[in-house]
Amino acid sequence: MVTNANERARMLGEYIAATGATVRAAAQRFEISKSTVYSDVTVHLRESDRALFEKVRRVLEKNKAERHLRGGLATRKRWQKAQEQGDEL
């Protein structure tokens, strides 16, 4: 694992910018906490690579704007699965 916070921030930033991944998905991919991902891409990346920070910031804002939709879809999927199995939630 990368120990330098700025280097890790750059790797995370490039991944998020390229894939449009959420903080949670990036944390899972790099096997680190969501707090670390968020801190790296908002604090360390801002200091080390401003252009990449702006790309990542736009992705994070988009993900934040869409999170209520993803949450609703997840709930719908969970209810449908429960109905198929005859379970109650």
C-alpha cells in the first residue's frame, strides 16, 4: 500500500476521475476507509494537483446529487427480492 498521502491521493483521484466511482467504491477498491479516501481527495489532492482535484470534485458533486436515486433503487430491489422469497422486511 502507498504510504505517502499525496501519492495515494493522486492514485485515488485518477481512479475516481476515470471511472466516476463513489467514495465508497474507491475505498473498497483500494481497501482503505471511506474517511481516508475523502480526506485524500479533498485535502491532499487540493494541495498537490489542483487540476485533478477539480475533476474529482465534479465527480463527487455528481455522485452526491444522485445518491438519493441510488438509495431508492437499492430499497426497491431489496423489497422485490423479499417479495419473491415471500419474506417480510
